[in-house]
Amino acid sequence: MWKVMQAIVLFATAGLVIATRASNLFRLGDNPLVIAAFGLGITTMLMYRSLVSLLVMVLFSLLMALPDATLDSYGLDRDVLMACAIALLCVPWLQRLLRD
């Protein structure tokens, strides 16, 4: 039951926020099916991570969802937050790939 709740929370926060931002970044449009599929892929990649990395990913997702004025007042850039989230998502996978 814990993994189901974890998957729902991840999909609702990190998966959909990053998928929506990536869809806008790559100009894929606002197709809900593409955004949901991409969000599901991100959720699947995050399912078996430690609690700390999941909390950091949720934090990045929440920060990316803030308005531009708020991000500017804290000196944050949405593209840098997106790059950090993608790095957190992909670096462990790349380490396993290169190690094998």
C-alpha cells in the first residue's frame, strides 16, 4: 500500500510538473496524453529511490510550479531547477549503466 501512495504522490507532484514543463520546453504542445505518459515515466524512474531523493525531487517540482515573480525574488531560475531535477532523476541510472 505504501508504494501505491508513493506512486500517486510522485505522479501528482514531480511527474506532472516536470512533464508539463518539459512539454513546454520542447514545444510538444499541451496534449494531456503526452504529459501523462511522460509523468508516468518519471514516476516509474523515481519509485525505488531513497526518501531523501524523493523529497528533494518534490521540492524541485514545487519550486518549478511557483510564479516567475516569486522565483525572481529568491534569485532562482526555472531552467536551472529543471536541470537539477533531471540530473537527480538521471544520474543514478547513468551510474548503474556505466558501472555494468
